[in-house]
Amino acid sequence: MVSEDFLMNYLSIFLFLVIAGGLSALMVISSLFVGKSRPNKAKNTAYECGFPAFSKARQRFNIRFYLVAILFIIFDIEVAFLFPWAITLGKTGLFGFLSMLSFLGILVVGFIYEWKKGALDWE
């Protein structure tokens, strides 16, 4: 049998989830009633993305959108590895420094390869 103290420890988490779910549902439902959708010519013009608005959600996109997104994720993960390395550099010593230099070297070689192949050129 589960003790009452054990369940009381999780009561705050349960209350948080109930309140967060309720507020989220309330905001979504209230936006349906309060927000009014009135599309016009100015709202349907191209904005920041560079191509005109479309009507079909299943329309084909240029492969470059996906390529740029994947490249961003790869180099964003690199930065995520740099933060813990920088914090523990004093404890890891020369081995940690050299291993991170080899990791960054591999990423730089990959970046140069992408650059030379034209993956970063937008035509």
C-alpha cells in the first residue's frame, strides 16, 4: 500500500499540471471567441518568408528550407556541447581541451565541406 506522505509529495505536481492544463485550454477556447479572422489583401501578402501565401498545406517546398533547418540544428547542438565543456574545463584538464578541439575540428571540416558544396548558398 502506498503511504499518504508519498502521495502528498506529488500533490503539488498534480495541482500544477491541472492548473496549467486548465489555463491552456481556457486561453485556446477564449481565443476562438475573442479573436476574429478577417483576411484581406494586405494580410495575405508575403511577409518575411519571401514567397506569397498559399492555400494548400500539403504544397511542396524547396529542399533548401529543410537543408538550412538541419544545418542550424547541427551547429546549435555544437553550442550545447560547448557550455558544459567550458564549465568543467578546469577539472578535465589537457585531455578535455584536446578532445573538444578535435570535436570542433571535425565540425569545422564539415562546415567547410558544406560551404564548398554550395549548401549555404541561397539561389
